Amino acid sequence: MEKLIIKETLNNPRVILDPFKKRYEISGKSFPENTKAFYQPVMDWLKDLPTPSQEKIRLSIILDYISSSSVISIKQLLTKIKEQNEHGADIEVLWHYDPTDADIKEIGEAFEKVIGIKLQFVSKLV
Amino acid sequence: MQFTLLQDRYSDLLNRYTGPAKKIIVSYHGEMDQDRVSMLSYTAEHQLDTEGARRGSIKKIFNILIELLQNVLLHSASPEYGKPFYFVLAKNMEDYVAICANIVSNESAKKIKTTLEQIKKMNEKQLKSHYMEVLSNDQYSSKGGAGLGLITVALKCDNNFTFNCITLDDNVSLFELTAIIPDK
């Protein structure tokens, strides 16, 4: 498993997928110009995960804004995670949300319904 | 290519929202690119915060602005026309008004009109269920989400929006959307 790091900008989130430090995180605001191109390396990283896997991955998604086109790309990532788990990977998704803002939690709940994936909801401290 | 109608309407809007109990918060007329999306939405967020807008309103407006501005970026007519647009965020009495206009192909104008007319007839419950339906559908365009952005705008402004499609010539139309967000 290779390491994948993408720096945060004004419109794309930070991505850290680091098996060496065991740190897996997507955080910030997500409204890149081309969401498909932005999330493609993350998709490729997930596709390349060896399955079955001995190692548990806890992926934290900590987004405070998700544009509608990012919603679609993140849905595709979560669908891939579900597929990989069905093939023997062990990825747990921690979906962080601000309890004073209903949007992000609602998007997570919509993904659970549409994809049939179980997310661990984590309320941010406010 | 210059579109005088775009310039004229922009000037009219600036006049319309200048005066007692009215205020222009952010406005821009020019060519669209991704930096402009970030610059205008962050400037709007900062200005709204400075003038004491409620946190909930700021969040809703930020959502609407990104969707409207990214629509301009992704769905403007074609390279030969460029991506001219205008954008105005103003306060009118107790409401915030976000207006965004750009040049789209006549074919796109027809599609947007049909989509928005459908959305306009829906109540909140129907809008949410339509959002889920579109999200469940895997037939997305290469540029985005089959209208998920427009449904998001409608949800954020409680379906309080109007739109205009004005045919400019055989190829293109001016598309303008106005969303009203009460500061509550």
C-alpha cells in the first residue's frame, strides 16, 4: 500500500492516506472544479488495496462543506469502500459532523440509505 | 464576445439594490474561472460574518453561491462565447438576495427551464425525496450530478427562487437565477 497525500486548497480538502503512520483522513471543504479528477487518486488507492486484508483502516471524513458534485464523487468512493469490504478489506468510515449544522450529518445519512453502507457518526466538539 | 444585455442587467441590479434598507454585499461582472468561485464565495462568507448575519443564513448562502457559481463554470455555453457572468449578493430589508446569470446554449436553457419548473412545484418533502432519487441514480453527466446542484439551491432557499431564460440569438440564451434567503 502506497501513501497518498493531497494538500488542502481553498476548494479541495486535504487527503492523507498513510499506511505507514496509520493515518487516514479527508478533511476541509470540498468544491473542486473537477471533482471526478480530484477524487480519482483516492479511488485508485482504494482499488489497489490488497484484499483480503489483515489490517483495519479507520478513515475519518471531516468535511464542513460538500458541493453537490463532490457528493456524487464521495458516494462513488463509499460505494468502492463497501465493495472492498465485501472482498475482505476492513475499512471503517468515521463521518464527522458539526452538531450545530444539520447538512453534513444529513448527507452521511443519505449515503447510508442509498449505498447501504454503515458509517460511524462522530459529533465534533463545539 | 460581448453581451451588452449581461452588462445592462448587471447595472440595473446594482441600482436596484442601492438605497434605503438595501445593500450590495458582493457583486462581480466578468469571466468565470475556479479562482473566481472561491474568491466570491469566501468574500461573501466573510462580509456576511462581518455584518452579523446569522450563522445558519451564512451557511445556506455559501451553499447556494458555490452551486450557482460552479454551474456557471461547468455549464456555460461554449469556448467561443467564453464564460461571462454576473453575480450580486445583496440585502433587501430582512432578506438576502443572491442573483447569478450566465450565457448557456439554447438547448441547455430548455433543459434547465424544464428542471426548474418541476422543482418549483415541489414542497420540502418532495424536494428531499427527489434529491434521494437523483442521488440513487448512477447516470451522472461528466460534469456533475443531473440537477443535484439545482435541487440543493432549492432546498437551501426553501424553494424561494425565480429564474429567467432570455434567448439572445439562434445559439445562446441568458440564464439568470435569483434566490431569496431570509436572515432567520
